[in-house]
Amino acid sequence: MMNSVWHMLRVEELFEKLHSTPGGLSVGEAASRLARYGPNRIQAERRASPWKLLLEQFKNVLIITLLIATALSAFLGHGVEAIAISVIVLFAVLLGFVQEFRAERAIEALREMAAPLAKVRREGEEVLINASELVPGDVVMLAAGDRVPADARLLQTNNLRADEASLTGESLPSEKEVAALLHENAGPGDRKNMVFAGTSVSYGRAVAMVVATGMQTEFGRIATMLQSVETEKTPLQKNLDKVGSILARAAFVIVLVIVAFGVFRGQPFIEMLIFGIALAVAVVPEALPAVVTISLALGVQRMVKRHALMRRLPVVETLGSTTVICSDKTGTLTRDEMTVRALYTSAVLVEVSGSGYSPEGSFTVPGGGDLPESMQELLLAGILCNDARLVKNDDGGWKIAGDPTEGALLVVARKAGFDEGELQLANERLDEQPFSSETKRMITLHRSDEGMKAVIKGAPEVLLAHCSSVRIAGGVQLLDDAMREALLAEADALGKRALRVLAFAVNQVSEVRGADEGMTFLGFAGMIDPPRAEAGEAVRQCLEAGIRPVMITGDHPLTAEAIARELGILRDGRVVTGVTLQAMSEEELGRSIGTISVFARVAPEHKLRIVDALQKNGEVVAMTGDGVNDAPALKKADIGISMGITGTDVSKEASAMMLTDDNFASIVAAVEEGRGIYDNIKKYLTYLLSSNIGELGLMVGATLMGIPLPLSAVQILYVNLATDGLPALALAVDPAERDIMLRQPNDPKKGIFTPAILALMLTGGIWSTIVNLSLFQFAIASGRSLKEAMTMTFVSLVLIQFFKAYNFRSERASILKRPFANKWLNLAIVWELVMLAALITIPVFRTPFGTFLLTAEDWAIVIGAAASVVPVIELLKWFLRRGFLGNGQQ
């Protein structure tokens, strides 16, 4: 029954189309339609069983390889290694399972937003029914405070305003009317004659006819989009899958080569098989899942302290690759607190400072001096024609009880030193006519010591049309047509600044009836939902970090443009509305998306299209939002960021990250942490794989040269444990480099292994191979025993890797720059050196590890050989800083 043009039908056509009457449906017809259209609730898609989710975790190539290595190690009697690898695998699998099991809860949150009961007319009588029993054609009654139970077309209204922020992003309640609209493609925010499921009535009453229920409502369409959005793997997950696949193949080839060569040279098959497996285990970074998880988990803890809560661990590193942040305006970039920015009266325009509901700010009067008397009269009118209250929060801040527009008038009066409580007592209210969408004005009647008067506020064009005089400095003057046009031009000028303009007038009368004729015009107040003070700085930091901010909002284009310019989001880009976007083809949007900085008046499916178009253009997209309308795009984005305070449950469940202070600036802190985490994972992999290349090169080189193997299987496993263990974990928590937010985002297409990283990895690994093969041959040639030569090579290999751990703390910076800044790495190296010394010097360890008590001369040779890797890598970094293999970085 869903029809996108219900808003274009007249009321009579609506009854005919839905075969209903003002008295509603009959009980029998309602039951028939319920059977036909189904219950008015959000349907959840069928989910995978927990067992299936658990089995999915074992499809990771690295996990499979490790399981094979575990089985072989156990079969061949290496129980300790088998248990250690099993624990790591189990940890990684369970973590992935828990994350996915909790991921798909957005639909449940949407269900909870449905109204439990609805007041409906059935056979001419008003009855309360479960909202799930509503059907198209039902006539429902709505009043202030009600949750709208279904999408409905308005039949009658009485000053109706609906809070649709969760659906459209509008910061103010939407004024509703009954008249048919002419625009077929009007978005939800522009359909003033309709109300939508899941929104609420903030003021007035209405009678409406249900036109869509369940999955056919705007909420239902969002739920459908949520179900159809596929969550892609993060760049890091893709890179690690690729690394795991390559290393698994490499491990298989190595086992075959080593075993074949050993058997060919007459070595026992079982001995060579154990040796080959030991080397294969050394090649496969079994600690990789744990190191990545620990790195992400520690990063998440740091993020919480900076007001960013991660809901899905793997997405943390995506922050480091983010190139575009699509941000909702209301409550994210702005305070969601209406603020008067300008006052106009007696040909004087006064600018007002301050932001939000805090009554702190100043007035800038042209030429200096105090506020003119006419301006004080304007502020008094704003206090009297007002139903809001300014109250203090428990935390000492301020909030508005009532309409935010009226609250802004109280705040600006407080800034001028007015006490609204005293003034309202001194000007007793006797009568009133509330604001309505038909009259577009509000009237209050007051009695004071000076007599009776009516105060009127409303739309400038409405009030000025009925004013006969105007307040000027020193008195009152008759209002002629020329002056009226000049005043309207002033109102238009304020409107072009994206300010919402209210006009004020006064009339010396004794009753409300007729008070809006022959009024004296007082002036204008221009207000706006202002940007957060810290949002501008956050936008600047984003731009410095190579991240392009894009505003996506359901608000008016003029308002969106003004806020975007003030924040620095809109510089040389374009502003595009939802209607224009709707008319664009996918190709046109793809070509234009890079030049558009602001999208205004958009619907939920528009946000999804925008994110999709950006992703197709190769962007890594972060999407911030707090409303139900943001949920599909939050889920589709590479990283969805919801608001913890003002965000709906739906947006929180669909997001990967939540800001606990609803502060756009916290995203910058999260990006910094994300980049640091990604850098540390790169450091770990560079260090680890460079070490593995050194180990492999040593063993394969010796095999090809036909000399004895320089290390035993146990020594290889120990080297693997020493390097994969504490030093690697310490690199995972390395402090971020100081220029991390002055770089361009990480390019996910390039992956972890950039030319610079490959150069560092290969140089370190190849130099380690050359040094250790040379050392082993030198030791044999100098008359030392095979055990002593193997021990010298073993110690040299471990020490080279420790030197490389410090070298690889930065891709380009010298090792001499803050060399010992990572206290955990310092502690790890000290501990490993103590353990290494124990293996060499304590007899009980020397037998199982096949080591020899080295002389002072041996130690001097070994340390000198190992330290030679430092100048080699420093020379490479010198070239990298000067632009070889990529952009230089001083």
C-alpha cells in the first residue's frame, strides 16, 4: 500500500483511495487488512545461528595454517609449542565470534522505537489498540507527547508540531498542515502534511489517516536498507589475510625444500621433518592475531579516555586510513541549542556573542555604547511572549524546558542582564493566542503598572503586513510601504546568513481579539543552532591530516551552507540538495562527489548513495550521525560513528564507534589513535618478517652451500619465541610519532607493505643472513667446535633482532631520535637478554638448547657482528628521508 505521493492527495481523494471514512474502518475490514498487510511492526531478517558464526571464524587462512602446525607439533611430541599455539588460536576465534554475535542488533532497536498503543477510530468510536494492529486506512488521533504509530497523512491539525530529528535531522520541531503539496519528490522533512512512525508529537493535536505500516513506513525502509547493507572487511583484515596466505604457502614450500635437501644429504627423514616444521612455525607469525588484538584492545582503552568508544575492534585501524568524514550537522557539528546571533531595531543591527543556552555573551553595538532603549523593549517582548523556561542542569550547565526557539530569547535577555522571572511577574499574563501554522504568530496579553498591552511575535512578513507604526529611537513613527519594504529587506539579509528570523510587535489594547491589527513594530531577532566551539578546530586538524569533511544534513540548504562556511568545511566545494541528488544518475554522482562539500535536505537512502559513491571513488569513509535516518549509512560506511548522548539506539547499534561526549573533536583524537595503532602493527610486521627472512636466509643459505646447519630445531623455536614474544608485543604499544597527524591518510590500496617497508624488511633480513652465515663460517674456519660456532650464530641472530626492534620503531626517523621512548620495549629487551645469558651460562639450560659457554672474545665478536645492522639500516633511512622509494620526510 506504500505510495510516495500521499502528500499530493487532497483529503477527499485520500478517503477514496484508501476506501475509508472519517469514522474509520469497520472491525471486519480492519481484520481483513491486517491479514493482507501484516502486523505494523519491523520484521527482522533471519540470522545465522551461533554455531555457524563460530565456524565462520575458522575460514581465516592464518588460523587454518596454525591449526595444521599445532597438530603436527603435537604429533611429533612438541607439546609446549602445540599448547601455546592452540591458546592463541582459541583467543582469536572467540574474540571474532563475540564481535559478530553482537553486531546485528540494529533491527531490534528499531522495533523498540515503535509505539505500543494507538488511539484509533473504528466504526465511528475512539478505541485504544495495540499499534501493531494498525492498518492502512485507519484514522488515528494524535496529541502532544504521543509517539506516532505509523506513517499517516494529516486530516485535521490544531497547532501541530512534530519532533522528526531522529528521522530527518531537523533540529527544530516541524510545523504541520493539512493542505496537499505539489512536489512529488519531496523528502520526509518537506512533507508537512504527513507524520511518520517512530517520531513524536511535540505540540498540538491532530487527526490522521494511516497510509503505511510496518516495513512500508519510512522506518521500515530504513530497516530494509540496514538488512541489505553488507559490512566489508577492513583494510587491515584484507592485508592480514593476504599476509597469512603468502606465509602459509611459503611455510609449505620451506618444509618440502629443507626435508628434501636433508634427506638427499643422508639426514634421517623424521629429524629433518621436525626441523622443517620448526622452521615453518618460525615463518608463520602465530602471535600475529594476538598482537593485533592486544594492539587494538590497548588502543581502545586509550580511546575511551578521549571520549571514543569502539564497538568493533578491527575497525580501529580503519580510522588511520579514513579520507572522508561524512558528518551530520545537528548535534554533531552544532550544539543543538538555538542561539540568538543578531537583534535589529530602530535601524540598528546588534551582533550577539556566546553560544548555546549558557547566558554568557556580549552585544556589539555600532559605534559602541549601551543597548538602545528600543532594543531593551525588543528583549522584553521576547521574554513576555514566551512559554519556555531556562533551568540549570545537575552538572551546572543550562537547559531549556519548552521550545528551543523561545529558550534562545530568554538566554539573550539574560545576557543583557534581564531577569525574566521578575519581568513576567511585573507583566501579568491575562490571555494568549498560541502560535499556529495558519496564523504564523503568537499573541500574549499583559497587565502592568503602565497599563494593558499585547505582545506579538511571528513571521516578519506576517507581522509587518499588519503593523501601522514602527518603534524608532526616541519614539514611534508611522510605517509606510517604503519603510515596510526596507524592514523586509533587513529580515531577508538576516535570512541569507541562515538565521531564523522572528519579528516582534506591541499593541496597546485590552484584549487579544484584534490585537494583531494596527501594531507597532519593535524589531527582529535572528537565531541559529550554532557550531560547536571545538568543531572548527577539529575540522582544521582533519584538513591538515588529509581528511575531507563533508556535511550531510536534513536541514535547509542556507542553514547548512552558513554552518559549513563558518566551520571551514565549505571552501571551494558545492552545496547539493536531496532533490538534485535524486535526479543524478550513478555516473553523474560519481563524477561530482569529489566537489560536493554539503548535502542538504537529504533522505536516508540519499545518505547511503553518498557513502556508496565515495567508496566507489576509492575513499575510506567515516560517517557520523545520531538519528535513525543515519543508521543504514553508518553500517555501510567503512567506520560508522554514533553519538552516545543524543544518539538513538538504532544509530548506536549500527555504528562501529560511539562518541561518549557527542563531540566532533573526539573524532580527531580517535583518528590519531587509529593511525598510531596501524603504524604499530606495521612496525611489528616489519620487525617480525625481517627477522624471519634472516632466519630463513641463514638456514636455506647453509643448506644450499652444503655446510652444517647453523641452528638446531630447538634454537630456531627459541629465536622465534624471543622475537615473536615480548619485543613484538612492546612494538605494538609504541608511542605515536609526533608528526602522525600531519601525514596523509594510510592508503589501503598500497597495503602494509609499501616500498619503504619492503626495503627495511629486506635490508634487515638480508644483512642478518650475510652476517650470520659469515660468522658461522668464520667460527668453523677459526678452529672452534661446531657447538661453539652454532652458539655464536644463535646469539648473534637474537641480538641482531633486538637491534632491529629499536631501528624499526620508525619508518624514516633515525634510531637516535627518542631511542628509549618505549619503556615496554626497554623492559622486554632487558628480560630477553637475561634469558639469553641464562641459556649460555647456566649448565642446566645448555644441554637441551645445545649451547656452549662463550669466551669474552666470542662475545665481543658476536656483539660487533650484530651491531653492524644499525649503520646499515640508518643509511637506508637516510635515503628514505630524501625521497627514495616514496615521499621524503625530514
